Amino acid sequence: MDATTEFSQQLADALLEYREYLEGTEFTKLREEFRMFYLAFEGIYKTLKKKGLIQDDPYRFEAKVAGLELPDQSNFLENERDDKMSIRLSQFDAQLDYINNYFQFSLDELTLDRIKLLAKITTYIRWNELTETNPSINTRSMAQYLMKIKHGGENLSAGIVKDSQDQLAKYGRSIRTRLKKITRYHRESYKLAIRQQITDTLSLEPTGNPAEQYMPQVKRAFMASMGDRPFYAELISEVLNEDFGPEREELQSALLKDLRPEREVKQKKKIGPSFEEMLLDAIRTMAQSSRALELCITKLNENHYLLENQRISLGTRLRRWFTHNVLKAHQERTYEIEYMDPVTSTRRTERVPYAAFSDMVLKKSKLYGGILGKIGTVATRLERAGEEQLFQFLHKNLEELQLIHRRLTGLDAFFKTEVSPDQRKQVRGIKNDLTTLKNTMVNANQKKHDYVSKKEEIEQLKKLGIQDV
């Protein structure tokens, strides 16, 4: 076996190992990063629709996505912006849905052309270059939309789009890095085929400029044996330089080194539980209350508006008008609710400023949604937080959820009794949602108690002189 044939065999073995690495590690991470990219885009997309900056595309569900395709990037007139961007962002959202739910992440499916298209999809809007002077009309339009939200005075929406923009830029960079690794595999596989089917069969000798000297001969052989494949002169030049050039040994060594899979440094694991992971698991369980909180407060808001708009006397109308327009005083609606004190087993009352309570519950729901989707600064901080910080966050939020549950229960009963009898059929109950919220709190509390018990058990063993725990 001569030197070039021997190197081809080494390269084939290296590529096989590199393929196993990609399929076992990189594709899993790539799928997850595209999922996070989609979640981050959904945060911006839904906020834009909620604010009325764009509209739903009426033809969205008629046009089925059959494959990867980049939405339109052509210019449009200023007065066409909202209509054009509504359609384009809807198409972009549909593409991300297709990628996450239907596209097969495998080396066979991820051809070089598809890799280029996926990379272009992540830069369809340049999330790290969002300025109103960007040459890309889609990026420029998105920058204008987000600027309106950030300067609109609503901190919650501004925070959502800022965090989502950061996540899109972050995951877009990471996705493109992984796509480059897959591109490397395809390039080297093509070059290996050139070696095995052409250059290893020719009587070529080392020379000072092999690319220029041997290219015509290699091209004739290529057309005869590999004519059904594209002829990449750049890659074939690399083959000739790596196998027959004056620096062939250095180039071959570097190539094999570059194809060596990245190995994660495995640290010696301590016997026993990871307390940080136990607490993070409890926090994620608690965050599952996001949807129940949203449903509860949405229904109670409808009951609140129903109560506010039911028939009131002329005198009450005049007092409200006088207070608001003459005294310039803003009277926040406050409801007096009842609850059972678990300590004394007696019924107590408290006054709940409704608007402030509603805003607080919605913010809590958004916060927990971000934790579940791993989107936003709080989710990032939790991943980096220490054991004590995680415990304090869990403990504080469970206490707040307990108070929220108590007030939601009281408000549910309040609206059912205070709304006029002829309108009570319109009152929306939240009994099932409260049960879901309660079960989530119970599960999170159980995991918190499991952590405390395990922590105490470890401390007791250490006191007994058993350190390897």
C-alpha cells in the first residue's frame, strides 16, 4: 500500500468516527437549538401581533410548507410595510415550524444546498444587527417594530422582545457553527471519493505545484468515472495539494487532527445527588403553573369587566365622573374577599387592588413561561445560580404562589356572588384551573421537601464521619 492509499484509508476511518460524532452529539444539539430559536421568534412574533403592528396572514393555512424555502427578501414601498411584513413573518414562522416538526436532521437530508439554506434562514433577519439603517429591508422593518415596542412604555413587552432578540442572535450563531461542522464532513467526504476513485488510481508523483500540473488529467478521469457529480475545482485542488504538494505531511496531519471529534472532559462525579439539579427540577415543576395562572386571570378579568359594566345608578356614575374628571383622582377598583386562615381556622377578609393583582399574576405567568422555554435573563441566571440562590428563589416563589392561589380563590367566589343575578350565567369559573395550579404547587413543594430531606441526610452522614457522599 503506497503512502497516498494509506492516507485515504486513515481519512476514511477518521470520517467514519466524525460521522458517528455528528449523529450522536451535534444533531441532538442542533435540533434543540432550532427549537430554542423558534421559541424566541415566537416571543417576538406574538408580541408584534398583540400590539397590532402586524396581522395574521389570512392565507397561512392554505399554503402548506413542503420543504425548506427562504421567504421573500425583495424591497417594498414604505406604505406596504405592514402588509408585506405580516405575510413574510407568517411564512418565516411556518418555515421554523416545518424545521422543528417535520424536517429530518440527518447527514443524508442535510445536503450542502440545504445547509446553506438553513444558515440563510437564521440570518433572514439579522438579529445582531437590528438597526433602522440596515440594508436588509426585513431587518430594517423589524428594527422599527421593536423600537416602537421598547419605547411604548410597557416594560413587560419590551423585556420580552429584548430577551427574544438576544436569544435569536445567540442561537443563530450557535446553529451556524454546527452547520459548518456538517459542511466540513460533506467536503471531506467528497474529497475522499476523489482520492478513492481518481487520484489513488493515477500514477501521480509529488511536485511543487500539483494543482496546476495534475488538474487537467484529474478532470478527464473525473468526467469518465464521476461525471454524475458536480466538479468542485477548489476541493480537488485541496486534494492534490494535501497528497502531492511540498507540505503534504503537514496538511494531512492537520486534516486528521481537525476531524478528530471534540471530547468533553469528564470530571469525576461525586457520589450522591446534585442539589442544584434537584432545585432546578423543583423550579421547573413550579413554572408549569404558567398556563394555569394565565387562564385564571384571563377569566377573572372578564368577570371584572362584567361587574364593572353592569347597571349602576346615576348617582354612582356622577360620583365616578366627579372623582376622575374634577378631583383628578384615580380610584383603583378594590375588592374585599374572604379566605380561611389555616392557622386559626377562622374566616378572614382582605382587600385586593384588582388591577395591580392582575398585572402581577400575568407577569408571574410570563416569568414562568420564560423559565420553561429557557428564554430571558431570569432563566439564564437560574442556570448559573448556586444552590443557596436557587433555594431562595424556589422558597420565595412558592410563598407568592400560595398567596396568589388564595386570592384567586377568593375572587372567584366574590364575582359569583356580586355579579347581578341576571348576568351570573356569564361569569366564568376557574375551579378546574385552580385545581391544576394547586396540584402543581403540591408537586413543586414535594420536590422542595425531597431536597431538604436529602440535604439533612447528607449532613447527618458527614457528622458521623462518612465524607464520601
